[in-house]
Amino acid sequence: MSVFAQFAVNGIIAGSVYALIALGFALIFTASRVFHFAHGGVYTLSAFAGYTALVTFQLGTPAAFGAAILVAVVLGTLINALLYEPMREKGVSSFVMMICSFGVLIIMINVTAMIWGSNPLVLSQGGLSTVYRFGPIYITDAQLQIIGFAITLGVALWVFFQRFKLGIAIRALGNDSELALIVGMPARMLRHISFAVGSALVGISALMIGFNVGIIDYNMGSDIILMAVVAMIIGGLGNVGAAAGGGFMLGMIQNLALWKIESKWQMALSFSILILVLLFRPSGLFGDKRPAVGL
């Protein structure tokens, strides 16, 4: 049972990682109805921006987070302003925008490799991580921070969407842009805000996850954004809280499965879960009655 308990804790950690990325992704999707795969590129470049501030220029951890957030916000808002908004004005479908977004992800991955190289880089806050022991369970301070941040962020976003005028307007925008105007918020401005906030969240998450793993590499965004998309669909599209719940569940199932199967089957397991959810609960496990993949 001690091994099972450790796998369960590892599942909570992995679920928190997926939830962090899925939260920002879901926030952007709620406002724009675009599968923003370039979010993975923003994740990667913001991590490397933090690395540059921390390791190359030795500016300290707060400056590293500042650099990661700044780069993420600038990239996210530029992608929306220069790519999605012009396409939206020309009547381009969400599917075509999704394909273009995937192309932007590939470009950003290659730009990262050209600037920082293709070899993994060590990312550390300095000193040794503190490891806590709770009976048979081991967990580090960085992992506790990820869990705490994921829970805090999930609750904060839930309150934001339920209680604040801006959050209600973003939710309305996901259903009908005219509804957003009714509450006094132009749709274009709301999308810019959503991209800025969602990108800031992924910038913070990228550095926190980088500190936990200890290394960053140019391709780190492709797998994590794929799992975030799976988590959001499993949880339920158009619902930020459901995306976080889907992330936690996906991480738990993946790691508990390691008790019996090899890690190389994790990706196949994740997509098997996705297919089952779409077959029997197309609205997502925590979503509304609309199909999870309806755009």
C-alpha cells in the first residue's frame, strides 16, 4: 500500500500540472472558441525567458518569474492580435484557426531551438530542494507549491467567473458575442484580456513546472499542451473549473496506472480515456449538456 500511496501523490502532482496548463488554455478557449495550440509555444518560450533571467543574467527568482510572465503575455496577445483577430474578421472557421495555431506552435518550438539550442538546460532556484516525508510518502517543496498554486488558481478563477462582471462577460462571450455587449464589454477587448491573463498563467506555470522537473528543453510545450487539451475535453469545454477537474483526474489515472503498467503506455491510456468520455459523455465529465467538441 505504501507504493500505491506514493503513486496517488504523484498523480495529484501530475494532475496539478495538467490543471495549471488547462486552466489558462480553457480561459482562452472560453473567450475565443479557438484551440490555441500555440499556447504550448508560449509555455516553452516563457520558461526559457525565465531561465535567461535566472541563470544567464543571474537576476534572481522574482525577476525570472517577471520575465516569464512578460514574455508569455506579449506572445499571447500578439498571436491573438496578429493572427486570430484578422482571421476572425475574414470569417475564417475555428478549425482553420486551430490548424494555423498548430503551425505557430511548430515555429515557436524551432525558434526556441535556434536561440537556446536543442540540448536540455538545467533550471534551478539554487540550493537543494527540500524533501518532506509523510510516512511512506515523499514530496518536495516545489511539488507542494504546484499543488497549492493549482488549487488556489482554480478557486480564484471559479470566483472570478461567477462573481465578477468581467468574468461573467467572458463566459457570455463564449456563448454569444452579443451577450458580452449586453453587459457592456466589447468582444475584441474581452478576447485580448483572456489571452493576456491565460498567457500570464502559463508563464507562471512553465517556470514552476521547470523548477520541479529541474530541466527545460525546446520541445517541452508540445506534450504538455496535448495533455492540457485532453484534460479540458475530458472535463468539459467552455468550463474553466471542469478543465481543472479533468486535469486532476487525468494525472491521477495516469500515475495510478503506473502501479500495473509501464510508463510508455501513458499516452495511449490518456487517449483511450478521451475516446471513452467522448463516446459515453460527450459533454465532458464535469461539463454542461452541449457536446464537448462542438465549436
